[in-house]
Amino acid sequence: MTITATGAANAYAAAQRLTKPIADAAGKADGGLGLPSAPMSGPGSFGAMVEKAVTGTLDTGRVAESKAMAMAEGKASIVDVVTAVAETELAVETLVTVRDKVISAYKDILNMPI
């Protein structure tokens, strides 16, 4: 798999689009789900874990973007940029895989007989 600057930029933009609804929902008491209010925060909560994962992925993307800009200015090597882009790609793929597993588990729960 080859990694291009355009591909990395597109992955970074997609990650930002994915996290906007999460950030908007996080500001609401019910997490934007229309559920009764329940504790969704705290160091050990699922919401905190998801927020940390998304934030880490975005931070990785920002590092890759800054390295690409530094390379364009002649201040960074191509090796640093490729490494940062590969780390970003891995972080995004991991986040998408976790999202898919969560959705699959949710569907399995919905299909359970009562």
C-alpha cells in the first residue's frame, strides 16, 4: 500500500468529520442519544475511552500535517513525513476497526431474543 500526501490529508479530513458528531453529542447531558441522563464521564467510562482514542487519532493527524508542512518548507526530511503519515494511517484504521466492532456488538445485542 502506498501512502500519498493526498491520501493522508483525506484520512485526516475524514477523521475530523467523524469526530464532529461525537464532540457535539459529548456536550449534551444525554450524549446526544436521547437517553435518560446517566454518568457518561469519568476516567473509566466508555465515553472517556472513545474520546481519548479519537483525540489521539486527531493529534497523530495533526503531527503528520505539521511534518508535511515542514517538509514543504524544507525543514523536515521525507522519512519523518512518511513515518508520521503511516502512524496516522494506522491510528485511523484502528479507530475504524474499533468502531466497526462496536457497531457489530450493538447489532448483536439488538438481535438477541428477549
